[in-house]
Amino acid sequence: MRMVCWLGWVLFLFSTVFISLETMAASTVAIVPDSLAAVSWGPNRIDLFALGTDQAIWQTTWNGSAWSAWRSLGGTLTSAPSAVTWGPNRLDVFALDKDHGVSHSAWDGRQWSTWESLGGAFDFPPKAVSWGPNRLDVFAVGRDKALKHFGWDGKWQTENLKGLLASAPNAVAWGPNRLDVFALAEDHSLLHIAWDGQKWLPWELHGGSFALTPEAVSWGVHRFDVFAQGRDKTLEYLSWDGSWRTDNLGGALTSAPVAVTWGPDRLDVFALDKDHGVSHIAWDGRKWSWSAWEPLGGTFDSSLEVVSWGPERLDVFALGGNNVVSQVAWKGATWGPWRSLPPLGSK
């Protein structure tokens, strides 16, 4: 009996020390600026990822009522993550590793896989999209400035799409077996390449002069919308619905824009303004017009992230100077207050 009690105390003390050390280690880790990535695979569900200063990817989850504590997914990564979902309770996360190759970890509904290397050598974070179940497409710009493509349909395949790119890519899928990829050229104009279901079309140049990585979204078949910060810090807009249209949406931006759609003919775009607060502009197809820019407040120095998990629902995330992620939400009528997520390392 004494031996059993003694072993019980040893196990208790060991677990207490281990948990304390784990908590202490987490509390010394900070979130790297410009590294947030959010995704939703169902109503009232958000998964938020970030790169930690320990070079691990960290995850926190909204389950409809509360945010979880941050959880380390491990790894030795050197870039912001790109997260994507191709079905309920399925997540895939990509980032550059210490060798600047693309690494991947997947959630299958029960557990996270170990990190696997897809290889390569890249200077910009990868971008991942999915156009259907068990389908992943990942894009990254190589050291030779060419666009590399990793495709998954049960096994990984790679190809070189060439080009001379000077920014991270952004990609969008507006339907099954359709992909459009955008990036900046060396002269900071906009480049575009498309997969039509059978082949990659030639690169096309859309002109302009932009400062930061473009953002692309789609709300319907044969429709996509592209946003980029101009050299004059205004928001430039390009749309495709069978032909190209362009517009200047004004503003005074100090960050790359992030955009999201929650339904047909609806677009919401966010960026930091000259006061480092969050500003928002929206397209409502029923009115056939863009709203005026509206300030949402806050003071941030890091780029934004946005996600929608359903009609009339928007969640915007920003990293504050105290290294705590703040969130503001639109629930169909008004914007809620800014709220802080649990800090990394909290229980």
C-alpha cells in the first residue's frame, strides 16, 4: 500500500512539474507579427493559427461559445501559415520550414499529423486553396522567382508554372477544377495565371503599380475579385465576370487588404488606415455600390485576418502591441466591441 501511495505521489508531482514547465515555456512564446491565418469549416466554428517565436505553429479554436487555449502544433517553421479546409472537421496548414521548403500538417477530425516536408526553397509564405473534397492546391514563389504548384488529389504532384514574381502569391477557386493565381511582377504590376480544368493558361499582365501582396476572393461561378494597395496607399480593385473591370476605392491604407465574401454579390474588405486603426469597405450587390470607408477602431501594427462562417457574419482579427489577438465581429446589424482572445500561454 505504501509503495502504491508513493508511486501515486511521484506521478502526481511529475505531472505537476511537467504541466508547470509546459505552461512556463508557452508563456515565454510570443506571436510573430503578420502571421495570423483563420479558417472556418462550419457554422459557429473558427480555427485561428499563428507562428510563434519558438518557430512552432499555434492554434486556438472558437466552438460557438468560447475560445480554447492556444495549442502548439509543433514544427520548426519560418513563415506565416496558410490554412484551408475541404470539408467538415478537416484542416490543412502549410508554412515554410527552417530550410525554406514547404511543410504541411493535417487535422483529420481526431488528431494532427506530424509535419511533412514537400520540399523546395522559397522566400515568401505559401498560399493554399481547395476546390473540393480531398483536393488541395498550394502555391509558392521559388528562389528563381518562378511560381511552384503542389497539387493533392490523394498523392502530391508538383510543377513549375514559371513567371518572374516579386510577391507572395494569392489564389482563389471559383468552382470545381478551376484556379486563379495572382502575384506582383518585378515592376510591381499585377500578374495572373489560370487553370481552366485541363491546362494552365499563359501568364497575363494587368498593369498597375502595387505595394503589397494582392488579395483575391470569389463569390460565384466565373466570378472573382482582386484587391491590392496602390503605391499611393489607396485600394485598387479588379473584378472578372467574363471581362475585366477596374476601380479605385480610395482610402489611406497602411497594410495589405484582406477580403471575404459571405454570399453572392457581397464583398467585405479590411485594412489598417493611416492611424493604424481598422477600416472597412463593403460591396452590397442589392445597392450596386460600394459603401464609404468606415473606421472600426483599434490600434495595430500587424496585418489583419478575416473569416466568415455564414451569411451576415464576419470576424476580423488583429495582433495588438501587447501581443494579444483582438477580435471584432459583425452579426448582421451592428459591429460588436473589440474583444481580446486568451493570450498565448494562458490555460
